[in-house]
Amino acid sequence: MRLKRKDLLGIEELERGEIEQILSTAESFKEVSAREIKKVPTLRGKTVINLFYEPSTRTRTSFEIAAKRMSADAVNISVSTSSVAKGETLKDTAKNLEAMRPDCIVVRHLSSGTPQMLSKYVSCSVVNAGDGAHEHPSQALLDMLTVKEKKGRIDGLKLSIIGDITHSRVARSNIYGFTKLGAEVTVCGPPTMIPPGMERLGCSVTTDMTEAIRGADVIMMLRIQMERQKESLFPSVREYSRLYGLDDAKLKGAKDDVIILHPGPINRGVEISSEVADGPYSLILDQVTNGVAVRMAIFYMLLGGTREEAQFK
């Protein structure tokens, strides 16, 4: 089953059925990573370029591993050592990469809309690995897969996203994805970290962390994105942690079977305590594991192949 589109640029543009297809496909690929030889020949001969204009550990490595487990050739381009450092424009970079005939370009960029622009310059597939404060679709998909695995469903669950909402592309993609699958989403953070009009995305808004946690099935904590802030939006890190950091005391207000998510990297002792991050409710490492399966599914559904080939032993 292929996606009905050339690119994966955001969750907002996906239909519910497409999201469910990706999650179902990702579930089937999890078995590959448990094999002794972690590889299937589905995308043999395909070439994937990872073009990252921002630092990344989990996302970049996950996309690379996903491509290689599908037997595709993965090429990583570090912008700091590329011609971009010499002043090459995005359009020229895109055209030069296009001339090498890749099958997919995975791009992360500090400016919102870059993947959409890139997709107009190249005929190959483009996957958004995070653009500014806009979207991070593959992260939302792995988050949804993690919740679905643990809870058995998404429809009817209460998800609370807490932290720096203004600068979080993860928050936006998850709001789009979880609401499309029937969850009730609440965002919470300091007033200075919640942009006006968030309700229009289909979520509830509060600045009271106690209210956000009460009755939550899933709590997603976000780090403070200092690198995107042009001014200080809170008095001090200590004050922020006291009001919006998740610890065992605050967690008592959630449901007994609550699960904790975090897209990483974690700032321990700021938005989440080590006791919670490493505790029994945390599925943070499960998210990382599921990230490989989800990105395998994305490559598979964009670049072709049949389900029978994917199950090749």
C-alpha cells in the first residue's frame, strides 16, 4: 500500500486512513529489528539522502538505520561540511542533489516551510524531518504508534502536552495526529510559551499543570527550546521546573495507568525529573525503538514495494 502523495511534509495534510495505514505498516516492520539479520531487500537499489541543517541524534540516526534495514543506500550530508557553508542556496543544493538521481531526500531545517519548498524543486520524494516550529510528522507518527501499542487504542484517550508549545513542531504534529484519531488533546505551559489561537488546531489550552495532568491517559513533556527563543520567556529555570516540571508529586494527579512520553533530548531536572524519566510509566525509549519502524514504513509507502516483499525472510 503506497501513500497517495509523493512527499510526507506534515501530519496536517494526511487523512485519518493514511495515518492508520502508516501505523499498521510500522507495526509489521518492528519484527525486522528483532531479527538476527536486521534487513529486508524491499528497497534495494533505492537511494536516500539525509539533509540536516540542524543538529540531530535520534531522528537522523533513525532515518539512516531505517533506510539501511530496507536495503536502501543512505547518504548523510552535514551542512557544516557541505557547500551550504560556502553560501550555496537551498534551491541550488536541491538541484545538484536532484542531478544525482536520489529516490528520497529527508530534510531538517530551522525555517518553517523548507521541505515544502524543496519538494517543488525535486522530482524525488521529500520527507520532513522537522522544519522550524512548524511540523515533525515522523515524530508524531512514532508517538501515536507508542500510545496505540500500550493502550490498544487512541480514540477517546486524553493526551496532555506540556512545555514550550510556541517553539514545538512536535506539539503541532501531535495535535493534528491525535485529534484526527479521536483523542482529546490539551496543551499546557507558561502563558508566554503558548501562542494565541492554539484552540483553532482542535485542542484545549491551560496554563495550570495540575489541571492538564488530572485524568490524563498520556502526558507528553517538551523541553524548553532555548535555541529558538529570542528573549527570556520565564523568570528562571528553577522557577519553570517548579511550576511545569513533571515529578513524582505532580504525577499523582494523573491516572494510575498513565504513560509518559518525551521526544528528546531530555533536560533532566528541568521539564522532567530523572525518577519519572526512568520510572515505570515512561515509554521514552520505546518511542526511540518505534521511530525506526515508523521511518521504515514511511520509506516503504513512499518508495514502493509490496507487503509480501516486506515480509521476505
